[in-house]
Amino acid sequence: MRPSEATKKYFERAADQLELAESMRTHLATPRRELQVQIPVEMDDGTLRTFIGYRVQHNRARGPMKGGLRYHPEVDLDEVRSLASLMTWKTAVVNIPFGGAKGGIAIDVAKISVRELDRITRKFVDEIHEMIGPDTDIPAPDMGTDHRVMAWIMDQYDKYHGFNPGVVTGKPVEYYGIPGREEATGRGVGLLTLKLLGRLGRKIAGARIAIQGFGNVGTHTAKFLSEAECKIVAISDATGGYYRAEGIDIPKALRYALEHERVLAGFPDADRITNEQLLGLDVDVLIPAALGGVVSGGNAGGIKAPIVIEAANAPVSPEADDVLDKKGVIVLPDILANAGGVTVSYFEWVQNRQYYQWSLDRVRQELDKTLNNAFEQTWTLARDRKVSLRTAAFMLGIDRVARAATLGGIC
């Protein structure tokens, strides 16, 4: 199933619960604008390579459009279209005044130099600068991009439009960024994991957790949960997984990854397992924090964890979601679970508009409050309507966007 088809399935299920009119469904499901651009760049060896970049603006009923910029070999228009739609519902679920967008370039960042990455990014901005801006569409980091790339985007955009720090979020703190943005998605995943464990009456201290993915989101999630006295028994990255029944020393694993080019390969203090084996471990919580689609119809039956937290975007396929639901597995959906990043991006945007920097304590307090409110509203709706947390989150987001569209006179 293509990513856009999967997103549409979740959308339709929630729209049915809301008894949404067909005309509104069509309006909300249709992206506002899609752009595909050619990015010709001279590489370090003097050769010319042409990359393809995308930016999809899905909906602006609730405010400027917001969404990450992904650099990955498998990026295509359908994936970006799906992720832009998810951003619309995600910003609405946490009730921040943004719409949804997403972008990306089909590229393997591991195979290019920093100078090449800089040139590719700036060429991409040359092509899309007229459709982004602090009042229209605000990019942010995603897979394959980071604070450095965001700084390049701001600098290149400024050459056309003057000083505009609010054009992009996820920037370095020293370059008009905000403290706590790098940890935000992982911290949010950790916060909501604890919240869900508490709601289900499960003990937090000693809870056995497996995290697939040890990049930005996975590392900050592991750090937060280990500090909350959860037992992280398994972690993994693209090089493989590592399991220790007594719990992995997360600070040691973080230091090891930092010292070994940010990969876990060769980590000595745990047993080696595969990523597939990690998914099937007998743990209290499974947190897929890497690629989408890792839990499929083919392996969902082997999931033993009673709780799955979607730290990645769309890690559970619709077929797998149905299997897990029938098994009684509680899935906290991505549009809520990993919304910490866009929430702190909103705080950064507000800070940039005010020309005033927030403290880390204030960022964390506001993030905790925002995610707590969104969780409680989703939990209550799920229980009142007897639907899954995923359907409840989509219902909450879709209803808010539909109301904004109607009040704004769009329909």
C-alpha cells in the first residue's frame, strides 16, 4: 500500500466517525499545492548531478503550513504527499496554529560531502523560496537533515527576502534557534509513553522498553525514559540491534555512538540481535523510532509488546494496525506521539516573531503542557466514542481543520 493510500485509510475511518460530508472530505484530502523541482549541482569531482526535490503544501486553514524537509534515497512525491497530510492533522491534534506541509530530496546524504550537501540545499531553496516564508510555509528538520541544513536554508532565503529567522525552524541555538528543539521529539515520545503507562495502570519504574532507531528521536527517547527509571532492554540502528535483559546502560550507549560516527556497530555491552528480532521482543513497550512501515501485516502477528508508541512517521502499516487492534495492542499514533518536534518548532517560530529567546525551562514546561492536553483530549475521545487512539487523534485533528475551513469561508 502506498503511503498516501495508508493515510487516506486512517482519514476515512475518522471521517466516518465524524459523519463528515463528502464535499468536505474531498477538500481536506486534496493537497493545496504540489511542487517538483530539478536540482542540478556540480559535485566535488566536477561532474554534474541532477537531484529531484519536492514540496507539498497540504492545508492552510489553521495557519501557515509547517513541515519537515527529508533527505533520503526513497523520497518521492507520494511519500511527501502523505507526510504533508499527516502534518495537517498533527498540528491540529496538539492545537497549534499551523497547517501541514512536507518536503524532501531524493538523495543519500551518506554518499555526499558537506560542501555538496550545502550546494544542493541552497539550489533547492533557489527553486522554492517563493513558496516558503514565515507567514506561508515553514520547513524544519526531518530524516537526513539537521540544524546545520536549516541554517543554510535561512541564509539562502535571506538573500532573496532579507532577514527572516522565522522562515525555518530547527536552527542552531546560536543562529536564532531555540533551546530544546533537538530533544523535543524524543522528549515528547518519552513524556507520552509515561502518560500512557500511567493511564493503563502500569508501573513506570522497571518498565521494559525496546527502541528501534537510535538517531535523534531514538536517543533522546532512550535518555528520557532511562532517567525515568524505565529499563531499556533493546536499542538498534541501521547496523543492527542490541539486547540486554538486565537493561542497557543508555549513557554508555550514547557515548559509544558519539565516538563511533553515530552508529552502534560493535557496541560491546549487549547481545547482538536483528532489527526484526527487536520488534518481536517480549517487552512492555515497543517504540519504532526509525523508518516507516517497519511493522507490517507480515510481522504484526509476532509483536508481543502490549503497547506500541509510533515515534517514527507511519511505522505501523494499516494492515498491521488492524492486526494489532484485534490483538488488543494499544498503539499511540504518530500524529500525537512524535508531535513534540513540531510543537517546539512552533515555539521557535513564536520566539523568532517576537525577537526574544525562550529559556530551556520554559520550552520544556510549555511542551509538557501542550502534549498533556492533547493526550487527555485524545484519550477521552477514544473512550467516549469507543475507538482506537489513532482514530480518536485523527478525529480530533480533522474536526478542528474542518471547523477552521468552514469558519474561514473556504467552503
